[in-house]
Amino acid sequence: MVSHGDMICPWPQVQGNIFRFLVLVGVTYEFLMLEGVHGWIYHYSNVTMKWDVARKYCKKHYTDMVAIQNMEENKYLNEYLPKASTHVWIGLRKIRNTWTWIGTNRALEDFAKNWAPGEPNNGKNTEDCVEMYIKRISHAGQWNDEPCRKKKRPLCYQASCHPDSCSGHGECVETIGDYKCRCNEGFYGDNCENVIKCRALVPPDRSLMNCSHPYGNFNYDSVCDFSCVEGYEIHKTKRLQCTASADWTALLPECKVKKCIWLEVPRKDVMTCSHPLGHFSYNSTCMFGCREGYALHGPDKVQCLASGQWTERTPTCKVQVCETLTVPDHGNMSCLHPIADFHYNSTCDISCNKGFALSGLNRIQCKVSGQWTPEKPTCEAVKCGELKIPYSLLMNCSDPFRPFSYSSRCNFVCRAGFVLQGSDSLQCEASGHWTSKIPICKAVQCNLLKIPKRGIMNCRSPFGDFSYNSNCVFSCIEGFVLQGLGSLQCQASGQWTAQVPSCEAAKCTRLENPVKGIMNCSHPFGPFSYNATCDFSCEEGFILNGSDSVQCGASGQWTKQIPSCEAVNCQALTQLEQGAINCSHPIEEFSYNSICDFSCEEGFVLHGSERIQCQANKQWTALTPNCKAVTCQTLSQPERGAMSCSDPIGDFSYTSTCDFNCDAGFVLNGSGRLQCQTNGEWTAHTPSCKVVNCQALTQLEQGAINCSHPIEEFSYNSVCDFSCEEGFVLHGSERTQCQANKQWTALTPNCKAVRCNILKSLNHGIMNCSQPGGEFSYGTACDLSCVKGFILNGTDKLECTASGKWTRELPGCEVVKCEELKIYHPEVMNCSHHFGNFSYGSICDFDCVEGFKLEGSVRLQCNESGQWTDKIPSCNVLGQPPVVSPLIYMGGIAAAAALALFIGMTVTLLRRKLKTKEYDTTRLNSDSTEGTEGTFENPAYTPTGSS
């Protein structure tokens, strides 16, 4: 039904195009028979817009942008769309260098291409969208690639089908003014609302059943997996599936107990078994044993496991073996073996060589336990008594068997300083005795020593008086010093380490007459030696400083310090205040004949004598003089400033200083400090105060500055306010003020572009951004696309706005879907899906059940355009010709019926087309805010891939 204002465009104008119409009906006959008649309606708007906006317009008001997939549809649209100043956008766009119908995600195929000559040429390197020429003088109806930012009229279509039209279990096929459902395998009903049912399954004995029911219990596509309880195994098929024929793919399986291999044992060995579930089957247990003299090798018990394997390998019985015996060191062995060497009941007799004795019994036997009884004996060497030697004796022994045993030999020597007395070698005999007694060592003797004159001697002798290692220590009586070594030792050579020392009187340092003094000495034991005495006195005019007599002590030190002669002193003089003193001292400081001259510092005048001298009576020739300061003119403080003076001597006198400073925001013009000089003048004129200036500010990039200056431009208390243009944010303070320190209260801010949220990378997608203001900031534009096999779900372009928000949500890349493949018995299909069921990259391998042969490709793959690489194959009975399509081959009554049906449908379609001719072509929706629209209906055409 057509609403008011719509127009139905006849297909085509019957009076002049009957022949062409009949050809088109013939071409689309297969679509009419297999798919029904599609009935979508074309729409357009006279408002021009960019390609992205045009697609949004089509999707908002209709289904999508039109997809043109053969020449007839292309020609029809060129004939009946009105001519305008701009051509129309169609739903064809270049994605990863492939021209793709954007609404169906299918690549443009060669048979449907309708490019104008020389197109596509990608003239500006960004021509990724396609326009269709409408009623152009040349190349009308053909295509041209154009930049997507250009504005053209949108061309849309609207479909009758909806996602829930067929209950989600079938394909919705457009028909004239309606639709019909082609149900998926396993479903039936007008809207595919019913599902095929199979009989309910009951798990067999000792089995476990696990089912999944995607469409209800034991309905189509229900799958049941079977397994057995522990110890049992499945027979027949492990998985059953409910098919579209309401049958399960196989019969119910059964569970049988697991079997282990039968066990056998050699004669005379023992095996006892229990079989709870059958001979040598799951849980069967067998015990093993051996006869006397034989040992079990392996486990004494095995059990049949759920895997059908015994817990361990079957054991064996082997004759008991004892350790292989060897002839003992230094001995002999004789053995008897009734069965085999060193096996059960073997006996061995053992004896020892000369000088060795048997340790243990001389006969041993191999027992049932596999051990020799008793333990194997050994031959031990005969032992002599242990040799103990004194410190002075050294012993070196060779022991071929063990220390101090048969054949051991020991050699002896004495330590240094000792002489050997006795045999220097002993040997242990077979009798257990040494050949002789242990020798001894006697110490070496040195000469007797004499005590030195006025000396003392103290000796220690560990091995006898004046013998080896004797040590004698020497010292002297008080006042005398040892000459030579203080200690002598008797050496191994019989000689002392040195000559006996002597004692000499202690020496003091040699004395000289003091300056201006006299010395007189006595020396009982030699010049300036122990007990020597010296007396001292001074010349006239000098006084003795120290003791008048000293003596040389026993330690070689004088009993007192040597005295000196010093001159007479006058009272010490001090420096003048604001003056100086310069003295000469021919003898000592401020002593007899010292002379001092006086002077004043700059700015001061001397009052008193300029020179005085120290006399013999310890008095100066005059009193000490003093210095008085010079004065300067009185000062006053400057305007907008302050003055602070220090007058250490008197108001505005010499050395007085005056410091000047200015109020906040002003700086001193002139010297900040004045001082009164020696000439009674100040060092400079009184200073003045001048206002402070800050650095001049300039305009911001992408911003503005507004200032007020109460005193001078950019001076103290000037205030400046800052702001930014749209899309930029101020980074820093909005206001700054010039301070007294010539600095602004804040640094000049800057305007930075507003930032949007950082975009995450697209899964299976590509993002290319231009960022003039920085990463993801205002003005950033990002173009989005998907990798091969994926299609964009959402906008393909995002822009960062002045509000810090993106113009749209980040889209996603959805995998391209292929048509779901359905098979019927006897076909077998095995698929692997990388990105989802029947999507890009999915691979399906096909086979037939026994008795059938595959016709077609063995493998199909879903490619990036959403198409399978080939048609689904079929299975034919071996020995039979392939099934012929009813559209290609018909015979007999079937052919006649098909022909009649074709003629009837053609006549009906012609009548309907003739009836639509009575409507005129008009515009509709004159009050639309998006532009004047035109509506066209093409009920007789079925383009592949259109919605």
C-alpha cells in the first residue's frame, strides 16, 4: 500500500519497453522460483550532504544506502531519478583498497561494475566514496569515485523484513508488499516458530549421559554425550545428535567391563586370584609366592585397573643369591657350591698369611635370606706396641698395613740443639715386638758467662745450666746504662747469640752559658754525666729567670730547666681608640730602651705626645695620648622613603652612616647608604624613591590579556587578567599582579588545547589520527577502519570537540559473517571457526557417508567479503548420475507444469505493472526538514546482497 504523496514508478514504461521487460523477467526467473519476489522501495532527498551524513540519513529514515549489483537496476535508477545540479551517493566505498557495498559488507564483483571511463582514478588520493551520474549527457548512470567530504544527494532503500520476522530461525525473503520465511534446518511453521522433536533418551546400564538442548529437551540439535562408570568402556557411538529428520544419529551405546590380559605363573610358584566382575577383569586381584631358597622379583600383589592394565608386571621367582665373595687381603679362600656360584647353601673356608690374624669365623654359608652367615672374616696385620716419644725426638714411620703393625718401620732424628743416643731405626716383627728400644736426645752445652761491673745477670735454663735454649737477661744499677744486647741465648751450635754487655754512666745533654749569663760545673763520672752539677748567675742590668743550680740525674735528664737572663720591663701599652701605635723593642717588648710613636685614624685628630720611651726606672717618658672624631652636616629622609642612621661617636660625626629605603613598590634612585668622611663631607647626595617596573607582558597564543595600571604601565600594583579562545584551557593563574620585588605574582599562563579521553586501539581495527594541538586534544580527527575480514560497527570518523568530548562513541570491528551452512543426510560437515560461527576465516570440510560420493568442493572457506569460496557440495549415490536442477532440466509432465507456472507468473506480473502506469511522478514530503524526497518502487527486481 502506498501512502499519500508517494509515487510508484512503473517498471519500465510498458508502451516502449515490453521486450526489455520480458528479457528482465527471464533473467530473474530463478530468483522468483527460489527466493520469492523482493519488494524494497527506493528513496532519495534533494538536500546535498557528505557521504557519512548521507548514510546516517538513510539508516535513520529507511534501511540503508542502496546497493546496486547488476546493470538493469543501475539503468532503472538512472531513468527514473530526477535530474539535479548534483548526482547521488550510493552505498559503495573503498575499505582497505577494496570497493565494498557498505550495507551488506560484500565486495564489488566484476559483473556488477559500472565505472565511467577512466574511473576510479583516486585523483586526490582520498576518493574513497562513489557517486552515480543521473541523466548526464555522457556516461549517464555510470559511477565515479569522489572524496567523501563532498556533498551530494543520498539514495536509500527500505526493506520489509525485520530481525524477528522469522523467529530468529529462518531467512526472511522480501516479496511484493510482504515477506515469507525460509526456515533453517530443524525448524518449520509460517514464522519458523516450531522445532523438530526426537524421542527422549534414557542412559543405559552403568553409563553416564550429559546432554545439551539449545532448542528444548531432546529437540533438534540436542546433543547427548555418553561415558561409562569407572572400570567400564563404551561400545558404539559416544555422541548422539537429534537431526532434522527427528531421528538420532545412532543407536544408544552400551558399557562393558574392562578386561586385563590373562596371567600365568611357572610351575612350583604360587598365584592366588579373586575375580569379582569376571576372570581377569576390572578389580581382579592376584597374590604371588615362591618355594624355599627362591626369592620373589617384583610385586607380591597386582590388580586389574579401570584402564585395562595391571597395576604392575607379573613377578618371577629366582634362586636366592648372596653377595659374590673375593679372597680377603693377605688371606686365602676355599668354597663349595652345590647349586651355583655364591647361591643358596654355598660354603667358604678362609685363612690368613704370615704376620696376619683372622678376625671372625673361618667358615661362612649362604642362607635363605640371601645373606652370608656369619659375616665374611678379614685378615688383620699383627700389631706392635704404640711408640711414644719425647719433645726432643722426631719420628718418621712407614706403615704398609696400619700404624705400628707388622712390617712397620720407624726412623728417628733429634731436634736442633740435641744429639741422638741409641738406634736411629726400629721395625715391627711378626711376633708383635719392635727390634730395639726407643733412642733418647741430649741437649748441647754453651760456655759459662760472667756478670758485668755495676751490672746484674738473670738466667733461665730448660735443659740444664748454660745448655741449649738457656736464656740470660742483663741490666745495670741506678745511674748506669747497658752497652750491648740485653739478652743472650745458647744456640744449637753451642755458641751464645752475642758477647756479654757492659754498664756505662748515664749522659745528660751538654749545657752552654745563657745569654747575658755565667755557668760553673763539676763532673764526678765524666763531662755532663750522672751526678754532674752546674751553678748560674746574670750580668748587671739583667735578672735570672729560673733555678740558679741544676744536676744530671740517673735517667740522663737534668733535674731542672736551664735558667735565662731577662731585661727590665716598663708597663705594656695598648692600641688607641681610632688610632695606632708603632713601637721598636731592641731587647724585649716594652722593655728597657723600647720606643713607641702614636697616630690617629682617618677622620680623627691626636691630643697628646707623638713619641714616648721606656727608662731604666721602668717608667715611660710621657702619658699615652688619645684621638677625637670629625663631624658632618645634618641629613633628612626622602619622600616615599625612610632613613636610619648609626652614630657610634656622635650625631652625624665621622664614621656615622645613614641607610635609606623606599616604601613597598618603589626603588631607591641614588646611593642607599651615606657616610661621614674625614673631610667632614658625606659620601653622596641624599637619594630619592622611584616606582618599581615588572617585565612587560605580551598577548597569549590562542588567548587574550586585559591589564590595569594604577601608577605606570606594567609597574607596581599593575593587574593583568588572562583568557583563552574556544577549545583551549588556561594552564596557569587567571590573574597576575606586579609585586614590589619586580616579579609578577604568577608566571604568564598559556592556552593548551582541550584534551579528550585517550582512544583505545580497535580490536581488529586501524586508527589514524591527525593531532594538530597534541595527542587526543581539541581539533584531533581520527579515521577508523577495520582489518581484512572485519566491518566497522559505528562511525568511521571521530573528532575531539571544544567540550573535551568525542563527537561519537568509539566504534567496534565486527567479524564479517557468511551465510550459515546447512547440510542434510548423507552429507557430513566438519567446521573450524576462528572468530565465531560461520564468520570470516571459518573453514568447513565436507564428506559423505558410506555409499555416497561428494560432488563439489571438499573445503569451503568464509572470505573477507562474507562469501563462501564455493557452493556447498552435495552427496550422490555411488553409480547414479548427478541430480539436475529443476531450472536446468525438466522432463515430461514436470517440464510442462514448470512452463505453465512461468507463463502464469509472467502474465500476473505484466498486469500489475500495467496497472501502476496510471500514477504520475510527483515529489513528496514537502514539509520535510531534511529536503524534498522522491520514492520509487521496484517490485520486479531482486538484486543480490540487497537488504
